[in-house]
Amino acid sequence: MSVSARCAAVASLAALLAAAAPLAAAELLVGNKSADTLWRLSLEDGRRLGEIATGDGPHEVVVNGDGRRAVVTNYGAATAGNSLTVVDMATATVRTVALGEQGRPHGVRFLPGGQRVVVTTEAARTLVLVDLAAGRVERAVPMGDGRGHMVALSADGRAAFVTKIDSGTLSRVDLERGRKTLEAAAGAGAEGVAVHPRTGEVWVSNREAGTVTVHDPDTLAIRATVPSPGFPIRVVFTDDGRRALVTNARAATLSVVDAKTRRVERSVALARDGAEYRDTLLGRAALPIGVVADPDGRRAYVAISGGDEIAVVDLDAGTVTARWPTGREPDALAIAPGRD
């Protein structure tokens, strides 16, 4: 057999093996704050596929684009945390990246390329850029007065948007120059933040104000205000950008918002009738916090922190179709896409 023929045969065999290899299905990742664990749940039926130990108080989780790596912020409990847990999704192995003086890490997002993340640190009042491969803080951007809580990124990864609960503001950070360039009013208790995947507008959920504000990404001027009563604490978009999903923690509802008209399509009740919830920061309550949209755009998954469960929501019908058990005090959610 000629060299070229052998090469063709090897290539053909490799293609057949790749086609036959099983694909890793997409998973729901759940950070359980009081259990210090990350659960991996099947998106088909909510069965637990694995459990991974994190640092103290895992508050947020993010997955890179190819689904091979997840990062958890270890916020801490009585003592401030100052580390990230980095998970290899293929092997379920973990390593810890220390942040040094950058304490109380919270919001986190992957930068383009999937090798670095940006993280808010409430104790240090900075936005840090972390090189995961090197395992070190690359840069710390001072955020000024107020604790930066959640963070979102522009589509090109050049700008970060940070909310501050105590000052009710939204900040814009130029990541290339490494400095905050703008800070503007959003609403009382500004917390959740998301960037629309098509328009680039920045949406902020203002928990004390009971509103969602829509901001110009360049000037941070408010373009619209959407009512979402009941302590709106998180906002995310469906992948197609058609809907914004807002969890209202005190009302125990999910607002489904038409992103184009900026009108609430429906409010989905999330609490179970007659359920006995445990004590939370809002009293004995269901306390929905984290929310993520399924890639198909038809379902959403909501962390019911006071009930140790995930509520699976049919967005078209506006109903809860399933409830999946979690560890203690679920909050952070992310979807890990399928891997080949």
C-alpha cells in the first residue's frame, strides 16, 4: 500500500472512530451555597450525574464556550473566601486558583478564548482578570465606592458591566485599558445584569426598586424601565434574545419579558402550594435566585434556594413542569454544552 493510501485509510478510520464516539450531553450545573458543592444534573430528567466539592460558599458558576471547563467563585461564609474552583468537565477533576487579597469573589464571566475570566471581588472592591492557565490574577481594576456584585460582558469581550447593590449603579469597565470609564444610576438595589445578545443593551434588575432598567452600552443612559415587582434579583436572556427572564425573589415568580417590546408576557408562580420552606435572607420563603435558559429557548431552570430544588419552567405555557432536588441552598446555575 502506498504512503498516500495508508494516510487515507488512517484518516478514514479516525473519522469512523470519532463518529462512533459518544457525545457528552449538555448538563445543568448547580452551585449549592450551604453545601459547598457543585452538582451536575441531566437536562433530560434532572438526575444527578455527579457532585464536586468547591470552596466555601460557591456563589456563581460559569462555563466556557466548548463546555470543557467550569469556574466557581468561592465567596466564603463567616470568613471571606478568596479563591476560584476550576473544574475539568471531561474528567471531573478540580484545582484551586488563589486570588490573594482579592476577597469575596462573586460575579464571574469567561473572556473570549476561554482561558481567562473576569471576577468581581466585594471585599477588595475590584474587578479582577484571572489567567486560569497561569493560576494568577493578571490585573485588578479598582471599582471605587460600593461593592461590585454581578458582571456581564459585551459580545466582543472588551467591556465589562458591573452592578453595585448598595449604590444602585451600573459601571462600565474598559478591559483593554484596565479601568472603569463610567458609572451611572440604575435603580435601588441594582444586582442582576445581562447583555442582550443582539442589541448589546445592558439590562439590570433592581431588587429594591422592583424594576429592570435597559441601558445604552456606551453611555449607560437608561432607555427603558420594565416593572418587575417582588425583589427582582437576576436577569438573563434566552439564546435567541427574544425573551428576558427575571427572578423575583420575594414574590417567588419568574417574569418572562418580551425583549423587543419590553413588556412582561407573563409572570410564572414558582412556589409550591403548602410547601414548608426554610429560613432565607427574606424569611421562610421559596427564594428563587439563579436562572438559566435552556438552549432550545422553550424552558428555563430556576434555583429555588429556600426549597433545595430546581423549578423547570415551560416558557410558552408559563407553568412549572418539574422539580429537581439539589444540595443545600442552590443559587448559581449554568448550562454546560455537550462535548465531543
